[in-house]
Amino acid sequence: MRVQGVAASPGIALGPAFLLKSKDFKVVRRELSGADEAARELKRLRDTIDSVDADLSRLAKSVEHVAEGRQIVEFLRLLLRDPVMQGEVEQRITDELVCAEFALSVMLQDVMARFRELDDPYIRERAADIRDVGRRLLEKLLGTEKEALARSGEPMVLVAGDLSPSDVAGIDTGQVAAIVTDRGGSTSHTAILARGMGIPAVVALGNITGVVSPRDTLVVDGIHGFVVVNPAREELEYARAARAEYLEVKRSMAEDAQKPAETADGVRIELSANIEFPREVEQVKRCGGQGIGLFRTEFIRASMHGVETEEDHFHIYDRVAGAMAPDPVIIRTYDMGGDKFRPGMAREANPFLGYRGVRICLDSPDEFRKQIRGILRASRHGNVRIMFPMITHVEQMRRIRELVSEVGDGLSREGIPFDAGMQVGFMVETPAAVTALDLLLPYADFVSIGTNDLTQYTLAVDRGSPLVADLYDPYHPAVLRQIDQVVRFGHAQGKWVGVCGVMAGDPLAVPLLLGLGVDKLSVAAAVIPDIKKMISAFTIESAARIASEALSLPTGRDIRAMVYSRVAGKCPGILLDENLGIGR
Ligand code: PEP
Ligand code: MG
């Protein structure tokens, strides 16, 4: 069965499915072969109960000082060890010869149904506790836990509704062959994280968590954006061959990784990498990135527990800046909100239009100062640039410049070294920033176009919603015209213009962006070799011709098709998504 989604991170992978945190467990009735297998199943059930008990005992310790919390956990442990319930499950396994998870889920359904009929609200509420214990047991039995992933011994395909940054932060990339999710879009945070780790991913699959059972075989095509569940033999062979070819091309490109990014007529283009975690610096270097063009600092919050201090900020930025020096490192201040880090934040009807980016930071100047101070201190390496997200108003840039000056003055007074000439820039992510750019530019040394948000806000299409994913198109004429305008405004005031949205890492977009006059590109580390190859396939003049033709075409589909016809065959190693329809 083939399920079409949205390509989120390139590559082709095969592997058994690993369901992460599925809320509704899909329990399949598996018949056992006889008494021997039933005995093994009983042992598996008892081991699982012991393992959940050990988890609960750890949990009890962590809430030791809260009497109510301790009581709740102790009650869960009593339920877990309830001899009547356990006896019922064991009897079903031996009498009906069914697997443990099926026997358990039948028992749970019975108990829940009986509880629902009770009048006493207190007892009815206890149903939630039984559900909790049942969920813990089923998670382990079905292998939906990260520990099971670690134990699996072979790379698996992670299947989830969506992934939180903390889910991803804990992943060992060697264990994950690919990521597939129900929700998200090509520029949602899950896609960004997968790309950062170089793991193939397909998102916006609708209900892949409902279709896939644990250990089903999956083929994931992160170039064309589809997943095949339990492929037929020929499909499997085809996928294996495509994967081998893809890896071979990657390997040969990696050999050229350290060459500079240069057009066919010898113009150097600064090609840097987007990172979310400091650990990615090594990969950036391996892939031949000439710096960091976007450090999305909000993701480091996933690995910091509690309130961040200035020292936390400083150590992280200093490490990255030191490791990359003398290549430039652009550190973007927190861009919380939207689809990132909602916990604890007020609910909003339209989070992408709400409390987000500098809107939040400027409201908490003390917190903001800590981050700015950390970045300024790391600028002692001489290669740091600071960048601000979600700028829409001149007042925001004025306030930001005041804050940066204040922080710099403070450091000077304290004799702490920093780069007084550190470049300050902002992201162009909204039509407001594009159309009023001439008014904003005096406050900056550079700008970087965030095509992910610029596309979303220009087309009024939520970048994470699968329902409108087919309308989300950075090649739409309205987006291209804005990129063109930003370059012209920027150059008119002597400022450089970069692109750091996902579009910059799409090989097809390379001639277009260069032709429009973009000075620098920043992309996921894993795609740097592809983009470098693409840059080398065009002269600036030929790229300019493609861009000018693109600006005269009426639809995103026409623009893709035209660029595709100019690109196809120029770089045979680079796999392009030949689906030229909108909706990527
Ligand atoms: C963008 O909007 O294009 C961008 C690079 O920022 P983010 O994806 O973090 O919103
Ligand atoms: Mg953005």
C-alpha cells in the first residue's frame, strides 16, 4: 500500500516500523501456535509488568516529596499487580492462544465498559488510572518506546503523529532509518529537524499511524514524498536499488565536499548550513559548509531543563563559534511560538499570527538581554553575526538596536571581550518586511529571507497543515516577486541578502535564487554537496536568464516546469522530484 505525503528530508530508506507514542494503540489479534508459545507469551507479559513496576517505582521516587503524587503512583502500582486482572489476561493467553497485547487490551476494554456504568463519580475517575497502567503496559508490549528502539538492533522507521523537539533531541541517528508522520509540512519543525540530522522523512501522511502496525516493513522515499507499507517483492527490490544508487551518488559528491561553492563562471557563493543543535557542527564541516547561516537557537531549549542563564547561552554559542571560526556563524535569537514550543503558552486561535519570535522576546527584556549577552560574548571569536526573527515593525528594530547597544556598553564597562563591529541582521519572513524593507534596512547590516514563513504569510497557507499543503508553494509568483524585491532593496542600500528557508536547499531553486541576485544560501548540512554541484552547473548570466523568465510566468507549476527543463540532465547525480505540481 502506497501513501502519498510531503517530502520533508531527502533520501530513500527501508526498515521495520517503530510506532512512537501512538495515542490509540492498534492492537492486532495474533494467534499463538500452541502451549510453548503461550508460555513464552506469559513470560513476556510478566517481564513487562516487572519493567513497568520498575518505571513506576522510579517515578514514585521522583515525586517522593509530594504526598498526593506518591499516593497516585502507589495506587497505579497496586493496579498493575492486581492478581484478578493479571489472572484474567493470563487465562485468555493460555485458553484462547492469543498474544499478550491482545489479551490485555480485551481485558482493559471490559473493565472500562464496566466502570462507565458505575454511578459513583470517584470510582468512575479511577478508570483513568487503569487506562494509564494499561497504556504503559501496551507501550512496552507493542514496542512503542524509545528504549525499545535502542534495543531493536537495526535501524527502524520512526512512525509518529508528530515529533516534538525533545523526542528528536534524544534520538540516536544510527537507530533511525527514516521518519514518517501524520502531520507537519515540508517546513514544519519535524521536517527541519530530520533534515538537520540527514534522516529521510515524509510528513503530512494523514493517518499513517493508523495504517501501520509495529514491525511492518516500510519503504520511505523522502525525495518524492511517499511511503510504501509492506511492499511487494518487486517494490522492495526497486527501493533497494534506488537507495544504493542514491547512496553512491552521495558518496561521490562528498568527495568534492571541501571544494568552494562556485558558479561555472567562477563566482564564489557563500554556502552555509542551518543548524538546530551544536552537535551538528561536525556534520556541517564534513559536508563542506562554509559557516552557519542560521542557528535556530529555540531548539536548544529542548536540551536545557528549566530557565536558561546567560552562561548557558554563552557556552553553547561560544562552542559553535569557536568550532567554526573563522567561518561566519549567524545566531538567530529565539523564535518560539507558531508550531514551536507551545507548552505553557497561552492558547491562540492563530498561533502563526500570534505571540511569536521577537514579539515574545521584546516583552521579556531581561530574558532577551541574557541571550543577546551570550551571543555578544561569543562574538569574541570575530565570526559571529546576530539575527532577529519575525520582524514586521520599524519600532521592533529600533528597540532591538537599543538593546544590543546597551548590552555591548555593559560588556565594555565590565571589560568582557566582544566584537564591537558584530553584524546585525533580521529575517525577512512577512510581506510587511518585504514591502517596507527600505524603512527597516537602515537598522541592519544584512537580511536573510525566510522563505518558509514568507510563503506561508504571503499565500495565507499554514505551513504545517496537511489540508492546505497543496497550496503551499515557494515557487508561486507572489513569493518569487518578493524575493526579487528584497534583493533589489537590499543591494540599493549596500546590504547583502541571503536565503535560509528550505527553498535554498531545493536543487531546483538554486539557479532561480542565484539569478535573482541572492548573495548567500544557507541549507541543511546534508544537502550541501547537492547544492554545491548545482551552483557549479550555471553561470551567473544563465541563472539570471532563468530567473527573468520565471518572473514572467503565471503559476508556480509553470515556473517549476521551466526551471526543471533547464536543470534536468545538468547534474545527473541529483535526484529531483519530477512531480512538478504544487504541493510539496
Ligand atoms: C523561514 O521561515 O524560512 C525560516 C528559515 O525560519 P523557520 O523555519 O525557523 O521559521
Ligand atoms: Mg521563519
